[in-house]
Amino acid sequence: MGVLEREIARYESMRAELEKNHNGEWVLIHQEEMVGTYNSFEDAGRAAVRRFGRGPYLIRKVGAPPLTLPASVQFRYINAND
């Protein structure tokens, strides 16, 4: 499992609690830890870059439906540490 997949899995494990307490906010997850919630994507992005540089990290809107990409779209995440 790659880094991004682990971040997503961590979000999913916290989803019910996040939706109960932070619905509509933006959550920042880095190294499988929830860093914080923010009022906007921009705020979460600034915090992420300030603390972790280029990443990887996950920023997701709590309560938003999951994205489903068409089968024709391929995503490849390369990490030398995987």
C-alpha cells in the first residue's frame, strides 16, 4: 500500500467521527495522523505546505462524497520509500 492509500485509509477509519464533529470542514492528514481541521481548502493547504513542504499529505472535505475517476484515467503515485 502506497503513502496516499494509507492516508486515505486513515481518513476512512475516522470518517464517522469526523462527519459527526467536523462536517463541511477540511481535514489534513499526514503520516496517518490527523493534523487538524480547517474552514477552507486554502487554509488547510497553507498549513500543510508550511509544516510539511511538498508532501505527501491528504486534504479532504469532511462529508464530501468520494471521488470516482473514469476507468480511462490512470493515477500513479511513485514514492521511493514504498
